[in-house]
Amino acid sequence: MPATIVLSLNSGSSSLKFALFEVSEGDPHRMYAGAVEGIGAASSHFWVRVSDGHTLQENHSPVPDQDSALRTVARLVIDGHLPSPQAIGHRVVHGGPNLREHQRITPEVLRELENISVLAPLHVPIQLRLIRLTESHFPAVPQFACFDTAFHRTLSEQASRFALPDQFWTAGVRRYGFHGLSCESILHALAPNVPPRLIIAHLGSGASITAVLNGASVDNTMGLTPTGGIVMGTRPGDLDPGVFLYLLRTTQVQADSLEQLLDRQSGLLGISGFSSDMKQLRASSDPRARMAIDIFCRSVKKAMGAFVSILGGLDELIFAGGVGENDAASRREICRGLEPLGISLDEQKNEDNLTLISGVGSLVRVRIQHSDEEIQIARQTARLLA
């Protein structure tokens, strides 16, 4: 069968990552990759590179919004610098209770996304706008939604249900789980040797832990939204519900400002008072930076211990994401004290960022595994198109 050209789009609140793949027999080959970073800032960074690492274009200039960012990408296709896609896949963070599978985007899918956008206000409205903008630039090209929540559709009711009256479960208030595309890409990389009991620690500006049993998600630290779970760059993770009641009663805080607090002002940034970036925190002598790191690592370690009990043991622990893949100190601090669970690191291998970093006597394999959401979007999009 002839190869299919797929454009993967992965949008964030201030960035647009994209990649063009040639997909043959389900196997994507990355042709070009790029990003528009710092959208809305005084100076944005746009770059696109060929698969061999050669820079095709790069500049620093203001990109005010997602529309301008997408126009920049579309112009590369229109001007012939990039091949025209035959299908476009979007990372969509939340599918709500009804969109549980990756699927082609239809008017019905768009209406459902509008209905559930309140569940992920930091992501879904931006992604909805990007889908519509993409349709205007590429009207004849089919578009597909790849949901971060789809991988976690295997969660049992016991794992996904909150201890609330039945009416809330019926209304879709439940634990959905996120970073599913990252998990999918990791399982694909491990195949056919996926261990029976696996924990994936996706640690970046957004962070979550996933428990995988026999290739299926059985638990994830995030909940109704990507705000819950472990401590993140600017998000607090799980909070006592009484915190919200306290804020509502004592500060007269409104929903919008509360959302701003939880999504953009908390986590590592909120604790340290100056940064959400792990590199900056580790380079700082400010004791608040050390406190932020300690609380982050403790929250990850606590979740891992809980998930070992859910899985009934552990065969392999995967570190992924920007912090998980690149910060040896965080991996060391997280694993320190987990020796009773069979987890120990080889200090030198960990410092050298090798793929396998577990110690000789470790009962659990500990690995660093790059997660590639764009390639997984291309893989799923080509499958759905076929």
C-alpha cells in the first residue's frame, strides 16, 4: 500500500508542536518536526527541522495567538517546503464520558467537545479552536481526535468513581486519567515485551503516574481534570476539598481566579515563589526551591507506593517526560526509600541517563523511556484513516 502523509498537531496553552510523518503499513517515519513556542509572549520561537536534524527554518518573532501559529505551519505546506498531509491528527486532552476512543472529527464530535470543555478549560477550548482553524486551512483533509483519556477507558468503576452521590457519576464526574498518548507510545516501544505489572511516571510540567496491568491502565493519579494527582509545575495536584471551601468563604474568590490559582500559580511555582522549572529550582540556593523539589519527589514516591499495592507487585518502573527523562537527581530522590518494594538504582547509570538504570540487585527493572506523543498521534490517525 502507498504511504500516507500525516500531520500531527499537539497544542498547549502557549505552544504548538507539529510533525509530519510518512506512515507505511502502520509504521510512522518522521519527516519533519517543529514547534511554535512562547505563543503570546513578546518573542516567540519558531523552528522546523528535517529528520536528519537539519534546520529548515528558525526565527524569533512575536506570534500573538494559535491562529498565527497555525498559519505559520500551513504556509510551509502552501509554499511547498513541506508535503501536503492526507490526514491530520490532533492531541485532545479530554474526551469526557462519551468520547472514549480515538476517532474521526465530525460535527457531533465537535459539539461534544464544546459540552465537556469545562472539564479541561486550560486545554480543550484551545484545541477546539485549533481544530476549526485547521479545517479552514486544510478543508479537504480529514481530521482525527486522539484523546489523552482514551488509554484509561479500561479503568474500573472502583478506580474511577469518586465517593459522591450517584447523580454525579451519572453526570460524568469521575476519574478519567490523562497522559494516555504518552503511555500508548511507551507500550508500543516496549512491545512485545510489555511487563505484566508496570508503572509509568510521566514527569514534566504536567505530571502523572499510571499503573498498567497486562497492558491496560488500571489507575492514574489525575482525576476529573489534569489538575489533580501529584504535584506539577504550576498545578497543585490533589487538594483537600476543604481548601476550596475555605477560599470561597474567606477570600470571596471567583471561579476564574480560582482556576488561575490552580492551573497557573501553584505546584512548584507556588511553593518556590519564583519558578516551575526543575533546572532553575536545582540551581537556586533559595530554601523554598529545595522545599518545592522535596514535596514534588515525595508526592511521586507516595503515588508509586500506592500503585505497587494496586498492581500486587511491580516488574518495571518507567521514567518519562522532561523531568523523568533528563533529571537524574529527581529520579534518585524519588527511588530513595523504595528499596523495600524491590526498587534500587545504579547510581552511575542513572547519572549517565542510560536506558536501564536499575541496580544489579534490584527486583524491579527501572528504565528511562522517551514518550513520543506526536508519533502516537500519527500511528492512530493512519489506523483510523485506513
